[in-house]
Amino acid sequence: MSKALLEKYQCQVTPGTEDDTYGGAHNYVAKNCLGFHDGETVYTDSVEEISFIKKNDDGTIEAGFQSEQLLAILIDRHEKLNARFPSDHGEAAILRMKQALLSLQARVAERKARGVMGELKK
């Protein structure tokens, strides 16, 4: 399902960064969008790259975004858009993004409680 979603929204794992450990879950590129034309999304050839924080097996860390940061940005964006163009669908999306953020925060709290936060341990 992930690959189909990435393709639908003109995103891909950055070529050359995919590895066996995480399956390329740290670097993505996405085509920029110009909105809709005749009911279809129009994408440009220009892209943006999103890199996520990565802790390597040797303990080194590659800086990048946290998923929580992107969710916070999306929540803020959609609250502002929904304030101007109210929609039950917009409200539902905001609620689910907030639920996703709470789930990720609960995961961190659980890992802290087990003493494995920041460690490469299950």
C-alpha cells in the first residue's frame, strides 16, 4: 500500500538511499504541485526532498525531521485552511492527524518508561 500511495502522490524514496535495515524510510522526494486542473492534480518536474532523522547501527546520527514535526506542521496548516473554508472532512482529517501525533507521543513515553528511548532496541 505504501508504494501505491507514494506513486499516487508523486513521491518516492530518494534513489540510492534505500537500505536493508529500514527499507529507505529516511529520505523522500516529492514533486511540487500546482493544484487542480479539470479535476486532476497537476505536478511540476521540480521536487522537494524530505530527510528524516536516522540513527545508524554504529550509534551515529544523521540529522533530519521527526515525524512529529511534520504532523505538527500539517495540523497547523489544516486548522488554518479549515478556518477559512470549513469542512467536516477537514475537521475529520485534523482529528486523525492529532490522533496520530498522540500515538507517536505515547510510543515515545512507552519507550522512555522501558529505558530504551534513543537506543536501537525493541
